[in-house]
Amino acid sequence: MKKILWMTIACVLLFSNNALAHTGLESSTPAQGSTVTEKLNDITLSFLTKIEETSSFTLTNSSDEEIEVEDITVNDHLLTGNVTESLANGAYQINWKIIGADGHPIEGVIDFVLDAPEEVEAVEPTTEPLDEVEPVESNTEEIDTTVETEQEEKSSISTVGIIIVLVIIVALAAWWMTRRNKK
């Protein structure tokens, strides 16, 4: 009977890490806090494990206006989408929501700045003299790169709760088995 108890405890301790693991963001293009210096056509998010088909993301500008992203697809651990319109320079945010391999919903935010050269339309040459132009300074908004999500806090609280419940179950099972053996 003691062997069963010790095997149960060993299994709980050895295999509980898999049940408590959550999928996290491995990398992204554009990266968190980066400055993109060329036209943005595609957004790619790479996660540590496979993600579910219902996973998605949105793109918003500094005015909190949503930018259209087409063809959002999930391929194993990759979440990709195509930016259809030409984006103005400025601050942007990718808000992603996924369901990880463990079935838990997870969300996060990626902030980045777009500072790409402006597209210039072709102008017909003229013979008129040009006025002297003063250089214009470009101000790029700085973004706080530290992003703390409530999901991480909730995850650690639920992990502690699960461990406490498992310890109580194992203790009750051990008490019940020893009491049963005494009779």
C-alpha cells in the first residue's frame, strides 16, 4: 500500500509541470518595442507551442483606431496576417488572443513604432526655380517596452491553487489508506 502512495506522489510531482505549462510568445515581426523602418506588409507571431485555429490578433494605431488585417492564419505555432493598407508613421499596437496547447486562453500586447520612408508620387519636372526648403525634424513617439499582463499574475495564482489542492488530495488519500490498514 505504501508503494501505491509513493507512486502516486511521484506521478503528481513529475507530471504536474506539463499540466501547468502555458503557451507563451516566442518572437514576433515586428518585435516588441522595435522601430520598423520599411513598409509593413505582414505580421507574424511565433508561439512556444501549437495554438488553436480560433487564435487571432488586431492592429491599432495610437488613436486606438483598428487597422484592417486580412488573411489571418494559424499554422501550428505561427499566427500571421497581411496588412492591406499603407500605414502612416507612428505608434502601433498588436493585441493578440490565443488558445494554447493546454486549452487556456492567453492574450498579450506588442507595441512598435513605424518610421518608414514616405511614399512619394512621381511629379512632372518644371522649369520654375525651387524655393529653399528648411529641414523638418521628425519626432518619433517613444513607447514603454515593459508590458505586464494580468494573465501572468492569474496564471501564478491558479498554479499555486492547483498545487495546494493536489497536496490536500494526496494527504487525504494517505490518511485514508493508513486508517484503512489499521482496521
